[in-house]
Amino acid sequence: MSFLDFDLIMIADSATISDRCFGGGAKGVLVILTSPPEIREEMEAFAAKVFAAAQIDLHKDATLLYVKPDEQFSLAQLSRQKPVRYVLAFGIPAANMGVQALVQAYQPAGIEGLTLMLAHDIAAIAEERKQGGKQLSGALWNALKLLFKL
């Protein structure tokens, strides 16, 4: 029996995570993706189109971070090192970012001065669009409109 009533999470060193971030970050938007290296360029191009519709230049206005699917890190520590107001995490559970809160997908939530939005993996959204579907991309677009007051 353990005297701890919460899960302990091994997190990556915040300096290491911060060093892996790239982009201008002019609008305080952090985009976290899990795309494997072989499709990263394609998924980044898709994400750039989505964000352009929301008047966000992915490379000038946002900071991008690629993480492994099960990688854990502290969003709180990262947000102290990077000028972040909005966090859009694609395919990453809140707990993997050290966030112990129930956050619904596509429902922006205020947490510790940040606005966090979880979404499906960007590859799943792109694949659905290729096949003519609009459920995931529609949910993402509606959330972006709400988040950025479009």
C-alpha cells in the first residue's frame, strides 16, 4: 500500500524541452505535435494551412514542439521559459504535460494563466480530410474560432 494518492510522472528536463521548441512565437501560441519524422513536413504543412485560416502564421506567430507519443513533460515549467498564452496539443493527453485536470477535446480550458486546447493527432485530422470527412477538422475549426475570437 502506498501513502501517495497521486501518480508520479517522470518528466523531461524543462531546458531540454524548451531547446526543442522553434518558431517565432509572436502571438504566444504553442503548438505541440506528435508526428513521426517521416511525415513531419507533410503534417506541418497541413497544420500551417489550418492555422492560416485562423490568422496564425505557424512559423512566425506560434512556437512548435514535437514530442514522442508517450513523452511526458511539464507544461508549467515550459510556459515559464517561453512566452505562451495558448497551448494547442494534438494527440497528447493532458497528463503527459503534467496537467492534472479533466480537459475535453476541442474545448479550450483556462489552466494556470494559459488557455489549453486538446485535439486529436494532427495526422488523424489530415487523414480524415483527405477522405472527405469533416468531423475532426470541423471540431478543430470551431474550437479555433472560439479560441481566437474569429
